Amino acid sequence: MAQNDRGILALAGGVGGAKLALGLSTVLPAEALTVAVNTADDFEHLGLSISPDLDTVMYSLAGVANPETGWGRRDESWNAMAALEQLGGETWFRLGDKDLATHIERTRRLRAGETLLTVTRTLAERLGVRCAIVPMTDDRVHTVVTTDQGELAFQDWFVARRCEPAVREVRFEGADVARANPVLLDMMGLRGVIFGPSNPFLSVAPILALPGVRAALDRTRAPRVAVTPIVGGRAIKGPAAKMLAELGHDVSALGVARYYGGLIDGFVLDQADSELKAAIERLGTKVHVVDTMMQTDEDKRRLAAATLEFVDALACRLQHS
Amino acid sequence: MAQNDRGILALAGGVGGAKLALGLSTVLPAEALTVAVNTADDFEHLGLSISPDLDTVMYSLAGVANPETGWGRRDESWNAMAALEQLGGETWFRLGDKDLATHIERTRRLRAGETLLTVTRTLAERLGVRCAIVPMTDDRVHTVVTTDQGELAFQDWFVARRCEPAVREVRFEGADVARANPVLLDMMGLRGVIFGPSNPFLSVAPILALPGVRAALDRTRAPRVAVTPIVGGRAIKGPAAKMLAELGHDVSALGVARYYGGLIDGFVLDQADSELKAAIERLGTKVHVVDTMMQTDEDKRRLAAATLEFVDALACRLQHS
């Protein structure tokens, strides 16, 4: 794949992955970055095709993301939602007025027969994004969460029930027959693969569940580095820590490193968790300790640069091993 | 039809019909007014089911219509449209943020299998409308305009081309097999039928084109009164005057009265056109001359009251004839 030559492939879900992707986009030439995004949270709502993670990544890279919510657009208005409420429509999933335009246009294009890949490229280009954002697949994959209150569709569990029901299992309906985007199937020429600081079970696992992705990760000689989504035993955002506990993992960066196991060569650990460095290294994973918190754009740039340095350092080691 | 007993059935298209309907709603008990609305302008746009005339009537009766545009909601914002423009979407048909919610909710309900009648009732009730607004049919009817630039779908001609191509013919695809709403098929017990000051060719003609409607108008003993959409040879709003000319009619209230011919017993003529009274009466149609301009809500109430008086006066004449 020419587009992958010496490039970085970043795997991303929502906020954390999007922030790191933005950081990477500021330190890499546009053609050297491809962000492959989870689509297992995608769903149809109000007749519209909604791709929450693709939009979070796209809005982040376009500089129009809402920093308060972690989803949707900045400087947003909510007049359609207010009117919909008056009409008795469903408003549990909040769609801002500008954000609605994205879903309307995506839905229109998908119905006209375009692939999600093409639609995403068009929308991202229109918003001024220069690197490649690719959905993990053009096929339909749906996260289903088995909880102590039964099986729940992802958004029902995540938004409507605020992640409260305890998770027993997560599965990705359709993943076994979905065709992964080609960038996920041939990672041979890459400079590195970066697992963003996204929820391992909800954002990265669906990508890994697509046929051929684990094999491609196994085959590549490019360094594979995960950035921790857990700091001090807590998730930066979202239910990752809660899920680590409920699914029987160590509620720590160590639990995440173990979960990724042999799929990664390196792990970016937060400085607050430096006491876990030795334990993670005993798994056979190199560890780089930095400040992983991304509040400002400068934080994102700094973490991206540090992660890339780590990737390149691992490349030297891998070539000599 | 119990709902029609001694009630008024008003036929309406967009702005003019909606204004008169609002006037009628202020002088009649809610249960005594049914507004049957043209749906031949309905179309699908951006994947949404849009019913321009139903919405204009609904917004008017709910007191939320935009008085400047004649369509859409008052106190509207346009953030979705602006975002859609940025995304390269189609923005020639302007949809405000609040208005979008109506189309989203209508589309969702129609897709779930509800009829347009039921959806309209629900939305209107939610907006606080107390009288009945009924679509002329639940079936699909589409206005097609034959012009000097070929056949055009209605919204293409009306909005995108600003009514500029000269009209040679108007037809209503699907009207011949559509089932009219029952209120249009049994007008026996009515106090009166009022043709709103709507475009005869675009708003009233589609209603008359539905199987059984002309027969019901022929059979009823209730007075049938048309309110002029033309004053001083000009349409209050829209292309009615232009179409009268292009379709070979007299560009005047007389042309409209002739067009309705034997379907009406009375004609409400504007005071500016009082010189046409005698000519219209020679058609066998009684004429009532008033100020038909509806700027304020008081104007609407006054015209509605005058029209109802005329209806009741005609009832006496019809009973004695």
C-alpha cells in the first residue's frame, strides 16, 4: 500500500484517540498519517446514520470539536433538539444543529450508494482535514454489551443508561464477516502502528475483531505502540476503568498492557503510574514513561512527538533483535 | 361524518390559505374547523419527508410561523444549513434548525409506518393546534410543471428556478389513483366549504384532482365560497398571476372565478377589484366585496368572519332556491 509507506497508522475510538490523532497531525506531514476509526458504535437514530467516533476524530482534526463534551461541534446550538422535544421526538441522544448537518449529509450520501469510506473522506476534506481518516470497515458492525440487565445495544448502554449496567461481555455483531479497510490488512511498510488512548474493549477491540487485522499486526515489522487510556487506575474519560474491573482485569495500565498482550511492542505509560513500568516490561513490552494527559493542543503535540520518538526507538531495537 | 357536522371545511395551500385558516380558527370552535391541505408539493429532500403546505398551515395555526418568509418557523436559526453548506450538501431548499426537527420527526414516523394524517395530527397537537389539519391524501401525489424549459418537479421549478420558466401545463402525478381524505369525500353535513386564497393551479387544483372530490363538491348543499388570491391583477404572494397569464386565463379575480366555475357558489372579492363584481356575478356566482388583505392577525380574523357571514348568507339563499 503506497499510502502506508513509512506512515503512521493510528487506531482510534472517541475522545482520547481523537486528541492523540490531532497531536500526530501537527507533527507529521498529512500524507504520513492515517487514522483508522472504530465504527462499531455507529447506529441509526432519527433515521440518520450516526458515526460517533468518526465524527469525534473528524471534528478534532478539523479543529471544530467541542472541548467540553468530548463529542459534537464547538459553538453549537440546540434549536432542532429543543423543537424535537416539543414535537415529542426522541432527544436522549443529543444532536446539535451543526452536527445534524453531518448526519444528514452522511445519510444522504450513504443512501445514494457511496461507501462510508468515501463519505468520510468527502466530509473530512470539506472540513479542512488533510490527513486520512478511514472507518475500520464499510460494513456494518454493532457493539452489543451483555450486562447484568441483559443484552443492550451500545448506545442504549452508553448514552441512555450512562454505562451503569455492569458489563459481562462485549461482542461485535457482524465483525466476523466484515471486510476491514485495506490499511488495516497490510501494515508492512509502516513506520509504526499506534493504539490511541481509547477504550480497549469498546474502541480498539472492534478493530482487532475484523478478519485479518490481528494477522496484519502479527506480520508487520513496524513497531506497535499503545498509549495508555488509564492513569492512576482511572480512565481519563468514559467507562474503561469500570469495564476493566467488571471484565476481571487489573484496573490499571498494567491491565490494559496485559489485554493487548503480544499485539504491542511498546506501551506509553503515564508518569503517575511509573511504579507499573517493571511489571509491564515483564510482559515483554517496552515501556516509555511520559505525561500522557492532553488538556491543551500543546499537550497533544508533545504526547504525539514523544510517542513517535518511542516508535522510532523501538524500530531500531526491532531491527537489531 | 360526525366531524363535519355543521363545520367548516377549508381548502388550503401555503401562506394565503394558512392565514385564512388562522383567522377561521379564531372565530370558530376548534371542533368546527377542518383544514384540508394540499400535499402535491411534498417531496423528499436530504432524505427527509417535507410537506411545505402542511407545515405552513400547522405553523400558522400554532402561532409559530415566520411572518417574513411565509414558510418555516419564527425565531429560527440556520446553523444546520450553514454547516451543510460547508460540507458541500444541498442548501437550495432552506431548512431552519427548528423546522428541521419537524421533518426529522415526520420522516421517522412515516418510516415507522404511520400515515401522513396521523403524523400531522400528532405534530399539530404537540404544537398546540386545536382544530383539525388533514393532508388531502395519505398517498403520494406530485406536482409536475411543464414549462418552456421542459418538465420540472415542483420544487425545482418553484424554489430552485424561482418560478421563472413559463408554465404550459400543470399535472399531478398519482392524483388519479390517490385516495382523498374522507373529509373531502363527504361534505353533506357541512356549514360551508371555503377555498382559501391559495394558488388555484398549484394548491387547490391538486385537491380537486383527487377522485371523488369534485363529485362531493357537486353533491353538497353547503355553500362553497372561494376567497380571491388575486388583488388588482396581482397575486398577494407567489406565482398565481404569472400562471393565470401563462395558462391563458384573465389575470384577475375574474379569471380565478371562471377557473373555479360551477364548483363555487360565492366569491370573496377584494374591494380594490369591485369593478369585477358584475362580471363575476354573470358567471352565476354571488360576490362579496371586502378588504381581503391579511397583514395582521386582526385582518385574518376580520376576513374569516366576513367569509363566514357570506357562507351563512348563501346558505339562506340556497335553501330558498
